[in-house]
Amino acid sequence: MKQQQGLAARLASIEGHVKAIKRMVDDDAYCIDVLKQTYAVERALKRFEAELLRVIWRVACPRGFATAEGTRSSRSSATCSSSLSASRE
């Protein structure tokens, strides 16, 4: 639940930035300022994606890849590890 709240807060922040960008465009703001804001939104989305992948890795991978003996296979561990590595890029 705490993880969902954190993700929701990130999305709310991104939404606020996007609305501000729309206002800037409507007000004919200086294009460099608009580009700075779009870059900030892009970075915020990357951070959201990384956090979402970390949540998936911590929660879904151990449950979803459990074998019949109750342990994760080496292939599933590699899949989860590669997902986590991708989230750090």
C-alpha cells in the first residue's frame, strides 16, 4: 500500500508539471523554459518507471517465479535481476 501511495504521489507531481507546461504554452512562454520543464517531466517519468520496476521486482518476482519446491529458479532470478538492472538505467 505504501508503495502504491509513493507511485501515486510521483504521478500526481508529473501531472502537475504537465499542466504547468500546458499553461506555459498557452501563455506563449519562452521556449527554453518550456523545454526545461519537459525535460523535468521526462526525468520524473524515468524515476517513476524505475520505482515501478523495483516494486514489481520486490513483490511480483518472488511470488510469480516460485517453483514447485518453493524456491526461485536461476532463470527467474536472472529475469528479475535484469529487470532491476534496466530500472537503474
